[in-house]
Amino acid sequence: MIIGIILEITVIASIFLWFSKQAGWIEIVLRVLSLILVVLIINRSEHLSSDLMWIILIILFPVGGTFAYLFLGADLMISRTFRTIRRKTRESRKYFKQDPAVKERLTHADPVAQNQYHYLSETSGFPFYFNRSADYYPLGDIGYPVMIEEMKKAKKFIFLEYFIIEEGKMWDPMAEILKAKAKEGLDVRVLYDDLGSLMTLPLSYASMLEKSGVRCIPFNRINPIVGIIANHRDHRKIMVIDGLTGFSGGINLADEYINEKDKCGHWKDNVIRIRGEAVWSLTVMFLTHWNSLRNTDDDFEKFHVIPEDTETEDGFIAPYGETPLDTELTSQNVYMNIINSARNYLYVMTPYLIIDTDMINALSLAAKRGVDVKLITPGVPDKLIIWYITQSYYRPLLKNGVRIFEYEPGFVHSKVFVSDDICCTVGTVNLDYRSLYLHFENGIFLYKARAVEKVALDFRETLLKSREMTAEKIRKGPILDFFIAVMRLFASEM
């Protein structure tokens, strides 16, 4: 917005200084062109509420707003990195193969399983597997020691892909293990988001790890000249060990995520560990991004480990990814499918609630059907304006019977949907525009696995520490309410 306004002022000033006689005609032409662009945006928009900001910006500032839209909103300036990711993502689809035996079982299951299977596997290309082991840890503090122990047992390779890494009590022991394993000859790789870790790691950190034998890449390096390409970030959380064990969940690798640093009160987050054939999907996701940035692997199959089926079946599992570089909103559609299939209850934990009318209507309709719909959001904000915007979305939901609670001890960072003790998804996807539309994300969908009940139990226990919200509790006064209403227009870029 700032860039757009500066461009607008500069262009208009130049017009009046050098072309004062033609300024009127130029202004008319620009206004006409901006209106044509707005019509095109409306006609092509799949989610008009998320494009509303661009429409307003273009109408108010025809020159600056148009340039900003072409660079950011229309993705016309896609970097070489993103072009490569698109190509590698298409190529990697060959590694996602659906087991016919799993397909046969799911196509004869109940409609919840059939519908989610058909969408994730047949449409989005992420296969379902027989779940052998899925362990849910309701706090980063509890999951972190498990991650450490699994890393110590690695014999072949360790892959990490995280949005934030910060030196401290959490990351430093992990880094030492990675360096030691690299010296032992293991293939050790770290991929972190350059913007996510901009304030937490030295600019030379990747090269420092490389010198210790750990291969490391910052995702989508921040470039001051073409910094506008920074809009799409790698928000994924993936750890793969030997192709046999995988981790995901909400935590990044910094001290607040295990409550070693008091940033926003108690940090409520989660970790999920999976074992078995489903780990392959996480491996392919990591290798796709890695080879988009540094092409080191001609064939991913060398990392494909077929585990022994020593553990009994425990329902079904489908790890999935989200990319902003296609037209399929995989993560949002997984959420919508869970909402629409809920019959008894629907529980949601999310740090942010900045959603479009489709999501508002789906949650409201579920409550109107008699489903017990409950949401837990933070009681202590990490970003005050975002927290106010989150609260501004409570009103239409509360009015339609959705119950909303705020976690009193601190900040909820878990991203969880769970329904009817049947299915859940745990991962990295916030209920906001950036996660749903702009970021690379990942999640793990579970159906009729024991971990589903553990996720539901975690929600109910968190609920006991949360205060229920009402419309009266979120009133801020007319001036602040108006300011928040204006900020909601630009929430997609926050």
C-alpha cells in the first residue's frame, strides 16, 4: 500500500508539472483503465472477499494501485524460484501413488471418508494410507523431547523444513545433533523461510551450517530490489527421519514454542509424529521444495523406505500440502469438508480468525444444523491489531450459534479441526488469508485413528482454561471499531 501511494503521488506530481494541459485527459484514461481492471478482477475472482482490498486500492489510486496489483495480486512477476516450484510440484505428482487396497476400503466406507478421500487423493493428488502410528502431543514442550530422541536415532538422513528457526534452548541442541549426524555421513538438510527467520538468524546462518556439513537453504531469499516477490512464504513444518518417522504440527523451532521464553503468556501449540508408509508424502513434499531451490536429486525413490507392517492398522491417514501457485485451495477445502460433514460436534483451534464469507457461512450453517461448533482463539495476542481483527469476526458467528472461547493463560498457536471423534486435521494452516491463499502449508488428515480422540480431548481440556466470548465483550467503542473495520479490508496482506 505504501509503495502504491508513493507511486501515485510521484506520477500525479510529474503529470501536473510537465503535462499540465493533458493532465485531465490522462486522469480520465487512467480512471477508465482502472475500472476495466476492477471489472476483470471481479469476473476472474474465485474469492471476492479476498480481492476486495485490490478493488478499493485500484479505485482510490489508479496508478499505484494498478502497479501494486500487477506485482502482487496478479502474480505477473513470478520469480524464477516460483516457476521452478510449479514445475517441480507437477513433476513430483508421479511419486504420490494411491494404494488400491486403501482405495477399495475407503470407497466402501461412510460418506465422510469417501468424500475426503475423493477430494484429497483423486482431486488434489495426496494419497491416503493405512495409518500405522500417529502420536499427538498437545504441547510443544511435550513433543520436543520426542523429536530430539528420534533425531538421535537417525541412521540415513534427516530433513527439516520450518518457517522459523531461532538460536536458543530449543534449536541449539537440535543443531548439534544435526552437525554430529552430518559428520557421521548422514544426509542432513535444513530448509527455513528467509523472511520467517529474518529477525531470528544471522544472514550468514545457512553458510555457517554448510561449513559444518549440514546442507542448508533459506527459502525465497529477501531481495531489496524485488522484495515484492516475498509475498509467498514457506510456512510448512516438516521433519523426516530415515523415511520412517515424520513430524509436523504447529510449532516452529524457537524457544517460545516450548515455553522456554514467555512471549505471550503460556504458548499452546502441538506436535504430531507419524510412522509408516505415510511418511513418504512428507518426504516428497520436502524434496520438491529442496530441489526447486537446489537440484540435487534426480530420483526421489532412493529416499523411499517401505516400512515393515509391524504395527496394526489404526484407521487412515493422508498428509497433504498447500501451494499458492495453483488454483486449488487444498487446505481450505479440507477444512470445509470437515465442517460440512460434521453431525455432532466440530472443534477448531486457531491463532487467527480472518476468514471469508464462505467459511463464515459454513461454520454458521453447521451450528444451525444443531452441530456443537466451538472455536478456541488466543486470550493473549501476539499482534494486537490482528487480535482485534480476529475478534471482529466473532459477531456473525456468535449470532448464528457458534460458540467462541479465548485461551486465558496465553496464546493458542495450534491449528486443529476435529469432528465427531471420527476425523481431524493437524498442521500449519491458520484460519487467515495468508495461510489459506498465500503461503506454502501442510497438514495431516486422520480418519478413525486413536489420535483423533486425543485431539478432541486436548480441545476439551483447553476449553476448561478458556473464557467464553459474547458480543458485549468484544465492543471496543465507535472509533476503534471503525479503525478495525478499515483494517479488515487489508487483512489479506497482514
